[in-house]
Amino acid sequence: GLMDALGLTEAYTSFVGMDRRQFAHQVLNLAMIVCSAIMIWKGLCVVSGSESPVVVVLSGSMEPAFYRGDILFLWMGAKQLHVGEIVVFKVKGRDIPIVHRILETHDQGEGQLEILTKGDNNPIDDRGLYLPGQLWLEKEDVLGRAKAFLPYVGMVTIQLTDHPNLKYALVGIMGMFVITAKE
């Protein structure tokens, strides 16, 4: 049945027949994979100059430039932000980053820059998305410039977010495969 098709029957049999030493070895392998992923992520953060170097587009506000599910690769750089650039920003106190185009900038001197953004597919600017009374973003609010993208690859992430049980099942199955994998 489904268990055989996914290879879970064999994985379960392998897991049950494992001694403590093998189990500890496989758990350490799993921990090494997780630590490697974290190191790669942190390395990308340093290289890109962005606290979030990879983001998934969650809405259709930037169509036709980007569609829901596209993965964007960000780069901050030291260069001044300009009108027309697509940036990812975070409003203070909110968790979800937003991908929109810079509509207007005002250089206040001393490195201070006021930024107004708008989604290409939205009728009005983003002031309604900012905090109440906030008219401009600051440079610190910008996580990075969109420099490259992979179309629709992020739909997997969106589905896993929309269906948490699917996420837990997938993580459990992957963990089981790593722990029960043969050398």
C-alpha cells in the first residue's frame, strides 16, 4: 500500500532492528545535516548583507514581475536605494516581509533615506501597510534588493505553511529516513 510506496515499512523495520550505537550515530548524522543547513543560511546572510537572503513571494501584488510562490534571492549591497528597484522590507513589529517596488525616495542627508513603496499590481502606495501614522520606510526597514528569482519553487513552502500537519508529516518522514538510512 501507501506505506510500502513511501518506503516506510522498510524504514520502520530498520529502525526497530537498530542497536543504540547505530541509533546514536544516525541521530548525530541528522544533527549534522541540520547544523550544516543553519551554517549555509548564516553564510548566505553574511555574503548577501541581508538578514533574510531568500524569501518566497506570498501574494500577487507584484504580478507580472513576480508571482505567488516565486523564490527571490536578495542582495543588500552598500549602494543607495533607487526608485524602480524591487526591495523586500519588513514593517517594525510585523513578521511577514513584503516584496514591492520603490516608488519614491527622499535623501534626508547623513545616510537617512525616506522610502515609499508600492506593489506593481496594487492601485495605491503602501502607506496603508505601514504602521499607523508612518508615511515612509527607512533604509533599516529594507532587508534587501531582489536580484534573482526561481519561478513557483516556493509553492512547496506556501503549501506547508497553509497545511501544518503536512509539514510535520514531511519532517517526520525525512527524519525517519535519515535515522534509518544504511551507511
